[in-house]
Amino acid sequence: MIGREPKKDNDLFFTCSLIEYIARKTKNTKKYVVDKLGKKNIEKIYNLEKYIIVKI
């Protein structure tokens, strides 16, 4: 994988970016969004990000 990040790094970036996007759109803090999503839902996003399509 020369020149490419490992898949899990991409998954983590996607998850963090999605949390930040939700926080900005809802005018909440990232901590608030993380607390409301909960560990289980964040793990789902992290593990299944290839199935999520975000409409911006």
C-alpha cells in the first residue's frame, strides 16, 4: 500500500469527520454528539462506513 493509508485510518477519519459535520450542522459540541450517539452507534459507523452515504 505505497502512498495509501491503511483502511482503518480511513475509517477513523470518516467517523471523526462525520461527528464534526453533525456537530456543526446541529450547532452542538463534538462531545455532545459523541455522548448522544453512544459507543455502540459510533462503533457501527466506524465498522460500516463503506455502506453509509452522506448527502451534503
